[in-house]
Amino acid sequence: MKIIIIGGGIGGLTTALSLHKAGFEVKVFESVKEIKPLGVGINTLPHSVRVLTNLGLQEKIAENAIETSDLVYFNKFGQQFWTEPRGRFAGYKWPQFSVHRGVLQMLLFDEVVAVLGKDAILKNHHLSHFEQTETEVIAHFIDKDTNEKILEERADILIGADGINSIVRQQLYPNEGPPVYSENVLYRGTTTMKPFLDGTSMAMIGSLRQKMVVYPIGQPDSDGNCLINWVGNIKEGKSRLTARDWNRESDKARLVDLYKDWKFDWLDVPTMIDGAKAVYEFPMSDRNPLDKWTFGRVTLLGDAAHPMYPIGSNGASQAILDADCLTECLKNTSSPLEALVEYDKERVPAAAKVVLQNRAKGPDEIMDMMEDWFPKGFSKDEIPHEELAKVMDNYKKIAGFDIQTLNQKN
């Protein structure tokens, strides 16, 4: 069976490795001329690290990432109201990693080249459209700069892993329209600085009206400094931005001013922001869940299938889960058409729940709960631990990393 993957991001590359390991012939087509380590920090949760571990990648990722020890929530005054261990520190079989998105993507790219061969990834091949017959799918590729047709590729299956603005999804759903803007803008940067808390913690500060997420993505240097990834989330309203663009540089001085009072004994937020070389703004967007991803021999995966708010550290992890599920369906079902239907049955409803739960604030709901209940701060004996625990446990179940269920898997 020959399988075409459109898109060389984390989801597409993981799918290529997984399918190849299962014995399928795979080719990856990427629109850009050169794959570069773009983006900033992401987290891979234990349920996705399980998949990457089974592909032999855990040790390589560990060399380039931070194994996250705990997740800690604070209010806008720097008061801690929730903490929980993460990954192996919480008893999972697999770690949680914090890593630079580009570093993980290049690690996966290098692994695909090493395992599948350099001809398995074709760059500068932009999908213009596809067609399918009863026996095959035919993909047509162009040079995006010249619009010149450069290749026609035939396969048994085509997987659209080409992101939130997926060409494959556009052809399957031509009237869908643009992504849905949340009225929140993410401000992202990295700063080399002294680590905070225990040095491997992930911290969430404030509420969803104004929030800061902070975690290390690099090991300390000889001076004890490490690369800290941070994301500010500001409720900006409809007028601020409408386009989703990772590379739009923002006004750092404005952001420093917005966070000028966030100076805590464990972290100086405005100094951290000011220490970044650049700040990028990114309108937080998703798409409405689809009823189906599969049409005949064509299906969707990752952000092409279920773009979601980056809440709960779960976006990349869900794409990796897609890759694992799709591989298992193809291994265990004789007909590729039936396999894709089975993939839909399992992943469409599961991913939709996460998309909708992230829209409903996901685990970060506890931040707004505390802001609403204690807008001027709280004493330790006022913290409603049981109510907060219910929110956190519920999200783990919906997102697929409930520890009891996950640890039963190999």
C-alpha cells in the first residue's frame, strides 16, 4: 500500500515514521522549499510521548528537551493555588517534555530521512488539488512561486496533515470559510534567563482575561541561564487581529507595560518580556469540529483535522495520537477504505471533545474560577482544592491522558 502525506510538520512526520514502521510505503510532500526550525515552545504529554517512545525517539527528544516536573498555577498577584506533578513525576510510564517546536520538528525530519531515505520527503511541492477513483488517489503538485505543475503522484491513500489552512480540507469542505478567531491574542517569545521554581516547572499565571504561561525549553548553560518559553494571552476583542500568522512581530514595549505589575519573588514578568529578542503575536483561533475527516481514500490529520486553542498543552499531542490511531487502523483492517472509516470513528469524536473543551477554557478554567472568587487575592485556607481537582481530572479524561487508563497501554 502506498500512502501520500501532505505536510511535513510534527503530525505528518510522526505519521510517516509510524506508517513506515508498520510496513507501508510512504512519501511526504511539503510546500516550503526548506524546512526550518520555526516556532517556539510546545509540550508533548505522556499519551503522545508513549507513541514517540514506541518509535524509538524518547532518548533523542530527552537530549533536546526539558522533562517537565510539575504544573503550577498562580493568580495575578503571584499567589500559588494549584500544583501537580507531571509525566513520570506523577506516576505515568512516560514523561512530559517541554521542547522548542522547531527542534522537535527537525528531530522528526532527520529521523524520517535516516529511516525512510532522503527521497521520502519532497520539498517545494505544493498541493494544488487531488482527485480519486475507485482504485487510487491522484495528487497534483505545483511550484507555489511559479504556479507551474511539477508532479502528479498516485497512491492508495492521501493524508492531509497540512495545518489549519489545509488545502486538503479546503477541497473536502470548500464552503467552510476562515478559522474562528477567539478574540484572544497570544504574545510569544523566548528569553535566556535564570530558571524559576525548581527549574523544570511549567507555570500558569493570571486568568484568561490576562494570562502568562512560562516554562523552560533548554538546559542551563555554564552560567546557570536557560531558554525560557513564555506566552502572554490577552483578551483583545474583535478589532485587534483577524489573521492567524506565527511570524507577525509585535510591540514589545506595549506588552511590557501590560504586565508591568507582575513582579513576583519567584519571577519578574516584565523583565522577562523585555529580555526577549523579539515578540510575536498570534490570534488564538480554531475551527468548528467536523462530522467526518474521511472521504474515500482521503483523510485529515492534526491541525488540518482539528485545530484547537493552545490550552491544556495538547495540540501537538493530539496530532501524534492521530498518527498512532491511523496506523493501527491500517494494520488491523484489510481494506484501506474501511481502515479510514475506523480511524474516523475513533478520532473524530475524541478530537472534537478536546476542541470544544479547550474553547470552554479546558484546565485553565481554574484560573477564572479563582479570579472570580478572589479578585483581590486569597489566604491558603480559602483555596477550594476539591473544586479545582474536579476540573483538572475531567480534562485529563477528555484529552486522553487519565493516568489509570493510559498506564495500561504499552
